[in-house]
Amino acid sequence: MTYAVVIPAYNSARTIAETLRSVAAQTLAPAEIIVVDDGSTDDTAAAAIQSGVPIQYVRQDNTGPGAATTRGFALASTPFIATVDADDLWLADKIERQFRRLDGEPDLAAAFTHWRTFRHGEPDTGLGHAGPGWSRTTMLVRRDVALAVGPVIDPPGNRGEMIDWLGRARAAGHKMAMIDEVLALRRILPGSLSYGRDPARDRGYLEVARMAMMRRKLQKDGQG
């Protein structure tokens, strides 16, 4: 089985090389690695290109991580797509374990894994919170499913876009599995989209909840 890796990146010069090296170190190597630079104003491009990892680098105006992910989906040419944020890391056998799960259950659309958080520069401490990673960083999905679900929509504040996308995938009947093992590491980096609580950024979660309620209402009305 072959897969592409899609990495949306914005001002990720500090971390993207380490992320790319964790992708390149997979026991099942990717066929292509696509970095979509979402209008970075730092040295993300140079850090990615100089990482020593062969990549396809594309740049777009700053639109949001969802739009960058969607563009990566469109550029991928393999039957499967894995995604990872530009400040997170994979353990070496992550993709191999996911393909093993997908092989065993052909009706699965995607496989996810548990992840563990860590502070910048401390990936080996083992002290961070661990749990199910229903997230971009842990996803391996069939390409035809990714395209069928449609674009990853950036809500206000650019938080919650994957929650919305996964909700739409489930509503469409796509089956997804969680591997109960930590196979990815989530970096907690001050200034990143996932860092701390922020009322302006958190508006996205409210919008995602509103859209989910609308989907359920439309589904109920359609069945009535």
C-alpha cells in the first residue's frame, strides 16, 4: 500500500524539519510528502527544503490549516493519505500499525491512533497527557474518502476544522477506527493554534457545534 503525507504549515520554521524527519523515519516510507505552506512569514520554506527530506513544497496565501489540508488532498496521487501538523511527531511504526488495522478491516475508511502531548524540546519525557487523537496528526485515510467528504473548512479562529470534517465523514457513513496505542506526539508550543484557551480562536468550536446541530436537524427532517 502506498500513501502520501500532507503537512499544512504556517510559521513552522522551528519545528517542521523535526516533523519531516519523523515522517521520513517510518518503517513504511511514504511515496510523497506534500508541504502546503499557508502563507508563512518566517523561514518555514527554507527549514522544510533544507531538512534533508525530499518533499513537494507548495505555497498559498494565508487561508487556514483546513484550506491547506484540502489543497494537499487534491495534490496527493496515492490510494491513502496521512496527515500531520507541522509541529507534531510520529513514532516510527505509526503508519505500519495503521495499515495493519486497515488491512484487517477493509470496510474502514480511516484509522487514528492515541497521542501524547509534550512541551517544545521534550518529546522523550513521557510525562505528557495521552489519549485518543481524533486529529489531523494521527489520521490515515483512504484518498477516495477524503475527497468524497470534501474540503476541510476553516471556522472562525481556525480551531475545530478537523472536528467538523470528521463529523461530516461520520454523518456520511464512513467508518473510522482508533488504535489504542500512543503512536504520535503532540507538541505544545506557545503561540501555536493549539496552545491554551483563546476566546477569539475558540469561536471555531462554537461554529463547529452549530454546524453539527444543523446537520442532525437536516438528517432528522429528511427522515421525517
